[in-house]
Amino acid sequence: MKHFTRFLCLFFAAAMLLTMAACGSKNTDTDTDTKTGSEKKQLVVATSPDFPPFESLDGSDIVGIEPKLMQAIADKLGMELVWEQVDFDSIIPGIQAGRYDAGVAGISITADRLKNCDFSDPYFLANQVIVVNPGSDIQSKADLTGKTTQVNYFLIDRRAYLVDLPGYGYARVSQAEKERWAKLMESYFQEEADRITTGVLIVDIRHKPTANDLVMHDWFRQTGCPEIVVANKLDKLKKSQVEPALQLVRETLELTEADILLPFSAEKGMGKEDLIRLLVQTCGG
């Protein structure tokens, strides 16, 4: 397998605030045992211990930065710390339902989460940065367009990985660099094929799919991996040109009515919500 087109192109530049989520009611009443009326002796904390160094399992023990923090809080309160290991998505609903007193799992503050529970003050701020060599022509986020040269893994909501592979259909790089990318991607598909749940093949809607597009498309067909064909650069066409261009993609890739072909514009954001919805559906979300 010599050449592949761009598998998926996304760039993330975000700050993450890690906090402790606590009970959804915004009051300061003392937490008491409703059966006995006495003060509660246990501090029940939910976590998903799969996010080192914040929390992970060492045998049967939950270890990491946040377990130490919660133990210090429990000691300060004179309470016994009790852990509940749950799926990450179950933590906040469990707090709302009163099953847990608090939750820690590298939880970042979002507007939606603030509607459902209280948060402590942030105690960890993480920024994602790109490091380049002195004198590099990369000076901004925009300069990174089309410059993916490694296999990049992005953990999405701690539920699935988005894997970004190099794409060089129109990249202005040396032949040696293209050959290196080809070997890199061939190795990835050989080693990770069983773990791929959905493939996104990005083609240029302005052009007939290339030989590289066909190679990648055939790989999805042969392996039975669900595929979403994204026809990018939609904003570059007139309305009257869109349907003929999509038809050319369908015919070249021999797509059936059951296959997914999504008109898309990365620059304008057209089709973004549809793509997210399709990825969530195909990944079992």
C-alpha cells in the first residue's frame, strides 16, 4: 500500500481546566445521614481511573494526583474516603442522583456541566502548544494547514481517539518525504486495523478522486470498516456545480445509496455538525 490521501484533518488548540465536580445543588447545608440525622462519616467520590497521572489503577489501588487531593480533603474533614469506580460519563449524573458526594476524573469545566453540578476552583491548567525549530515558517495556527507529518492521536471526551494521518495529495514536499509518510501510514494500518471503528476519507470536491483516494477507499471496502466520504472545498464551487461534482465522486468511488458522501467545507464550517453526528453514530455514541 504505497500512498494514501488525508484520512482526517482536525486541529485542536484548547486550554483545559481540571476541577472537582460536586453536588448539583448550590447550597452550603451540612451533608447529613438522613436516616440517623448524624453527620456523614464517609466521603463517597466517583472516578474513572484511566487518566494518568491524574488517576489510574495500581493493582486494585486508585493512585494519582487527584486521589491524593481527595484523601487530603477527607482527612481535613475527618471522613473516610470511599471510591466508586464508574464510567466517566456516569460521574456527573451520579452526583446529581445523590449516589456520590463528589467526582474527580480530569473533569474540565464546560457551560453544560455547570448547569448540572458545582465545581471547585480550578487546580490544573493545561495548554496545548506546538513547538517548532528557530526560523520555521510556521508562525500561526493557519500556517499548520496541510502540514500533518506524523500519526497524531486526539482523545475525544475520553471515549474515543481521533487519529490524524498525513495527507499529501497536494502537499509541496519532497518525494522522499512523501515516501516516509507512506511507510508511516502503512505501518499504522497494519498495526491498528482491528481498532479502527470508522474511517473518514477526505476528497477534494473540485476534482475527480485520485488514485490515492481509490487505494484508501478500497482498503475500507476490503476490511469492512465503516467509511464516511467527505467532499471538502464545497465553498469553492458554485451551487450549480455541486451536484455534478458529487456525482463524479460517487461514480469514481462506485458509491452506493448506502454509502455516506458528505459535502463539506473546512474553511466555512459547512457540514461540520453533520460530520460530528455521523461520527458519534458510527462510533457507538
